[in-house]
Amino acid sequence: MKAKSLIVALALIAGVCLLQANPVEEVKLEKDLTYNEHTLADTYPYKNGTREFQWDKIKEKLTQTDRMRAENQGTWGVLQNKSNVHGRPAATKEHNINEYHITTDKYDVESSQAIPLYLASDINTPERYAYDGSLIKISGTQDQYTIAKVIGMEEDTEYLIPTKYIHLITSTPQFQQVVVVDRENQNISTYEKVGDTWKVRSMNPCTTGAHNPPLQKPTPLGVFVLQMKEEKMPYYEDGTTNIAGYAPWANRFCEGAYIHGVPVNLPHKDIIEFSPTLGTIPRSHMCVRNAASHSKFIYDNFPVDESLIYVIE
């Protein structure tokens, strides 16, 4: 790394412990659906058992969001490195090679499309990686460094990161829209903060990413920012650069992971509203598949740089 490169110092704050100095009231949650298609019950049958919406975990994430809302001053940003556009980071001090033949850090975060995090004592070798799409709060500068917080990591440690990986959020985000994707139960729900209450806006089946080397990958766990949208996102035939079709109403949140509608395979062109595979088992390539109209609901109502996506287990 060049000595004159501007580096951002990141204080990583663990999950719901974030901003504990500013406690918030218990989450008020109320069902007030504005999307009413394919709606699931709180608990619903699946094969010989049941699945559910994990309300306790969901409330934890909404509490975390409220804490961020309470501290909504200063500058916010998003860590970005889709397709390694800012450079694939070097191997971390402790690293492995996974089943996809990609270098990972000790937390199993892959180097490809990641953001390197450095300790102040060593800016030559990354200590670990952060996911593309991670939210940060920038709190100030010191010498050649800018102090910030990265949301959702499991430890309270200060790290450094080159500023080329940071996309600044130019307006002050209100974090009023939240999406929660549940990998275990294969469902997705959306929320909007209205006054002092979080309104449940939708409760739907989804399909997350499969662990199936070499091409299919699980949807990563964590908290992410909605980064961009594509009305029709083209996708490749596996293992090639040939366009195989498109996914409608695609909402990108991490690397190549999008919340999108049912894929449309060429030569077909018409949007497919629903698939019986939704809500069953992981089967996508990191993305979160939805009914087409539900993805459009997110596309139309959840703004870029201000909406948060939590992926839970």
C-alpha cells in the first residue's frame, strides 16, 4: 500500500450492542400490509413440519436500526467492491482456501469482491475482510485517517481501510425501510418506520443462495445497504458469458446478490409472477428470489442508500 494513500479507520461495533450509550425503547411492531400477494402466516406448514417468521430476531434487527436512527448525525457510507472494481485485497494474516478455490479470512469471508480491513499496527497485511454493501458511519478525521464505524461485525475493534472502497451517502439516511431475509425459513419480510412504530409491510416466501460449488453460493449473513436497482438484470448461462435470461426488478445489496423476481430464461421474455419453488430450499446463485410483484414492491418503495437488508439464519 502506498504511504500517501488516504486510509479510513473503522471501529467495528458488534450487532445489537451498537450505540448502547443511546438506548432506545422496545420495538413497537404492527402488521399493516401494503403488499398483500402470496402472504404467509406467522407460522405456516412446510412438508412434515412448520416454518415461521423469527420475530425475536427481527425485533433485534429493528432495534439495531432504531439505535442507528437515534445517532443519525454526521456522514454515512457504504463499502463497495463489486467485481473487484477497486482491487481484490491481498490475503489476510490468517487465511484459508475454501471449496470454491477462493482465499478467505478467518471468518470465511472471501477475498473476491471484499474490502480489506487493517489494524493500525500493520497497514501492509489485512487483518480481515468486510463484505461489499456493508454500512459505515464516519465520525471524524485524524492525521491521514478518517474514523468510522462498520455496522454488524462481531467484535469491537478499530480497523483501517483505503477510502477507494467507500461510497459516501450524500444525504442523511433515515433508515425507515428494512428488509429481513431468513435463510433458515426461506422467507422475506419488509418493514417501514412510521412515527414510533415499525409497520410490517409484507410477509412472503423467497429462495436464497445455495451452497453448491463451484458456481452457486449462499446468500451472505449480515446487514447491508440497498446499493442499486435494475429493472431487468441480465444473467449468464452457468460457466459462460452468454446471456441466459433476465431477473426482473433486481435490487442489489451485496456483491452480485440481488433481491429479484423469478428468473426469465431466454427465449421467453414475459415476466413470471410466481414459482412453486419459492419458499422451499436454497437454489439461487447468492441472490434472493421473490415473486415478481414483491420484488417490484421493493424496487418501487425502498430507496437506494437508505434501505437496509438484514440476512438472518
